[in-house]
Amino acid sequence: MQLKPEQLEKQLQKSLAAVYFISGDEPLRVTEAADAVRSQARQQGFAERDVLTAQPGFDWGALASAGGNLSLFSERRIIDLRIPTGRPGKEGAQALRDFAEQLPEDTLLLVTAGKLESAARKSKWVQALDSAGVVVFVWPPDSNELLVWVRRRMQQRGLQATDTAVARLAERIEGNLLAGVQEIEKLYLLRGAGPVDVDDIDQAVVDSARFDVYGLADSALAGEGVRSVRILNGLRAEGVAAPVVLWALAKDIRQLVQMADSVAGGDRITAVLSRFRIWAKRKSQFTVALKRLKRRDCHDLLHQCATVDRVIKGRAAGSDWDELLHLTLQLAGVTALQPPALAESM
């Protein structure tokens, strides 16, 4: 059964299929659709989850093994299979067909993949998954759908936007939904919930330019440690809220983690940058970061973001700006600074 992304939630509330296949080139919508499936499955007692990533050299026998493994406590289980390229190959295609034709009990198969070409969408392995459960192909929204999406996301954040404000934000994000989420979150952090007009949208962009939180992220991605510290000090001196600085760094780090996973799986950096719709003016910074940072480094950075968040919220000991400094230097690839330089900078 094929569904549109907006139909998935209603289907999940009615019943839970044994197989879900979600594919597309809009990373945010694919991720959110998969999250919805996982959430509903947990509510229905699927307490265990096996995550498999089909990177080059992946042993497709692991899929059959995961389906055949019995839980010690007989709990229901999710097999979370990820195919970043959308191309399982001959062996993978056969493994998926075999699995779909002989579904194990108390097991839900969730497959997420990149965009499939027209011929691939008609392949036998996709048809097998379709027959066994639910298939969702995700497409970037058109101009009208984008307006609806922006308004809904702003409402979810308590932002009551005028029609012109919605149109202006949709224009600025260039159809990039990840950028849209980031801009809405930034707007909320800067202004809080409440009415939003077109001047507020424009002013938020001005604020970003003055605060230069984007400049901080770009500088750190490019490995410019000294300049990054100087920008961070300037943000602190201007009274920029620590959560806004963390937001600017964390949004890029989250993307960096996903891209590093793809690169580690054998994808070319240029292809990864295109798939994640990195703006042309930022491709050089992300390219430098992906060449400098290993996959493990990127995941460590994401863990550090969580630490900074806890400190900012008072849930962990420490100084929010000291932690932001550490995160910035870690992203820039600077392992240490000379004590005098560090003291002068802060």
C-alpha cells in the first residue's frame, strides 16, 4: 500500500503494518516519517530495536539473522534498516524480497532509503515491500505545499504568523525544510511565542548578521580556531543568548553527523553535499570539515552539544560559555590553546 507522507499518521493510528518502506530526497520528511513509525511501534510494545545500515560491504545475511533472532524475553522488535544510497544491489534486493515474503512474528521491518529512480520504484524488491506493508515516497514540497508546511511548523512553535510572514520565510529557506526548521527555531529563541509579521522575519535575519552566529559555525567548520574564538567572544560581548549560539552550532553538527555517516559508507562528498542541499556558499566549509573530522569525531561533537545544553539549562555543573568555547574548538579541530591565549580570549 502506497501512501503520501501526510497520510502516514492516520494509517499508523488505525493499525500497524509489518513493513514500512520510506524513501525520498528530503531528509527531514524521511526522518520524521520514520520517527512516527518508531514512536507508534514503541507504544504498541515493540521494545527492542536492531539498527542495520547497508553501507558498501554490508552483509545482507544480517537481515535474515536479525529476523530469526528470538528475544530472551519474547519482546516485539523493530528491525531498522537504512539504505542511504537507495540501491541495495542484487544481493540486497533478494534479501528484502525473501524477508517480505516470510515475515517473522512479533517483528516490524522499517526500511529508509534515499531517493529511488523511476525504474527502481517499480523493482521487484520494492513491490515485495509494498505487498507486505506500507510504502511512502517522499517528495520536496511545491510552492503551495511549502507555505502550508511553514505555517504549520510555526504554529507548532507557538508562532502566529501573518500570510506575508509565512511567504517571506518560505522564500528565504529556498524549499530546504531543514533550513526552515532551523530558521523557525531561531525565530522562537530570539522572540518567543506570539504574533509574527514580515518585519519580524526580516529583523531575525538582520539579528543573525549582527550576531554572526552563522559566521561562528562557518568559521569552526572551516577549521579557523583563532577566528572562531574571536567571533564567540564578540557574540558574548554583544549579549547574545547562549542557547542561540548552541542552536547555530548544533544545527550544523547534526547535519555533519549524517553526512559523515554517508561518507564513511563510501559516498562521495560532493554527492552528499547535494543530497543534503547544502547552500553553494557553505559547501567549502562542510567539505573541509568532512575531510578533517572522522565519523567518530562528529558523533562526539553531537554528544558535546547535549552536554552544553544541560549546562545551559542548569542540569549539569559548569559555565555555559566555557562549554561553548570547548565545543567551538572541538568543531574547529583545535585540541588545545596556549594558556595565555586562552586567558586573553576570555
